Amino acid sequence: MLATLLAIGWEPELRGLLTVMIGAAVWMGSIYLILGTNLGARLGFLVSLAGLFGWMALMGAVWWIYGIGLTGDVPSWEGVTGSTVIQEVDLLYQAGVLEEPIEVTVETPSAEAAEAVEAQMLSQGWTEVDASAPEFGQAQASAEIFLEEEDALEAGSYQVTAVYEVDPPAESAYPKFGENGEFDQLAFFHKPYYTLVEVAPYAEVLTEPGRAPIAPEIDEERQRQYVYMIRDLGSLREPAGYITIGSTIVFLMLCWLLHRRDRFVAQNLARKSADATA
């Protein structure tokens, strides 16, 4: 017995589990005890259970609307399988980014090849993100992670020169309601949202002791590299949605059972009254 008490006192997981179980039992048990003494064991159980699931439905609805409480995975960028880091311009066609191949030779300047990629991307319906937009910084941070994971470029040895997105975020999810699509709580369906990040490697800088560091410059002899990503919208509100829908269904079923019981009670009371009158 002493060993068990010490285990409960020193194990945070077990102590937390017991705390939640005891709190739930005391909270729901005390309400059921009060209702049971006034309404009876069966009716008090139905009323307390209906109140519990009604409260859970309201709580889940608030979580669902504001994206708080029990949340799922947050939105993030995921690499396209097999084509996350594209280190040559002519491989963009093989990766499915470009509809037509771009002929690039060793003598082709990197700036000229980048302009050809930009022209074809814009003609295919892609949109270039402004450097001051928040989406630019988010895509840049995710692209840096993929470049370092695949040992393509080291941190600080390149510059992000352009970010392209295939579908504006405001139009990727549907259905939406309202004049400008303000109500998007039912936008469960969405189109794939791809992003292409263009990075330009820096030229090697020779540092000399006692001199100020030289600002890095883009190496025009090396081709630009690209990071091909897809947006994972995550499941931030999914757990709250399941709680709301499930609790609402159980709450309505319990309300129907209570209504059914009231009808039976009313019929029985009416039959007893008729028999007493006769």
C-alpha cells in the first residue's frame, strides 16, 4: 500500500490521470446525486447526461469557431515527394512544374534561365508573391529547412529571389458564403496549394584578416535552385468539429428520450384520471 501511494505521488502521468478521473467522477457524480434524489435514479441519469453532452456541444462549437481548446495539426509546408529540391532548371519540366521544357546549357546565364522560368510560370497561371508579403517569409523559412535537410545548400550561402504560388489562398478553400467569403467555417474542401521557391547561390567570398566582410553576391555562373512544396492545411479544428457533431447527436437523442418519457407519463396520468372519474 505504501509503495502504491509513493508511486502515485512521484509519477506525474499517473497522478494527472487520477486527478482527471477523480475530478470528473466528483463533478458528474455530485450533479447526478442531486438530480437523482429529486427526480429518481433513471430520470436523474438522463437529465444529467443530457446536460453534460449539451455543455460539450456548446464548448466544442466555441472551440470549432475560434480554433482553440483541443486542436489538431497546424498548417505547414510539406515537400513534394521526389521533387522537393530541384537543383537544375531543366528538371522543372520533369517534376511537373512547367508544362514545356526549358533548354538550358552550361553557357546559359542563370539570370536568363530564371527569366525564362518566370515567364512560363506566369503564363501558366502562377502568381509571384511580393517580397513584403507574409507568405513570402513563411515560404522562405520552410524552403530553408528543406535545403538544409537535403544538404543542397548551407545556411547563409544563398538568397531567396522569388516565390511563386499556383493558387491564391483566398480561392483555394470552398464552399464559402458572404459577399467576400467571410464565412469559411464550412470550407472543408480545397484545391491543392503549391508553392515554388527560387534560390540563388552566392559566389564564394574570400575573407582577409583585418578587413570588413564583403557583402555576398549572387553567383551568375551557377544555376538557380528551386524548392517545390505543397501546403498542408492541417486539422486545427477537426477534433473540435468531431466533439461538436458527436455531442450534438447524443444530446438530441437524449432529449428525444426525455420527451418520449414525458409523453408516456402524460398518457399514464390521463388514464389514471379517467379511471378515477369513472
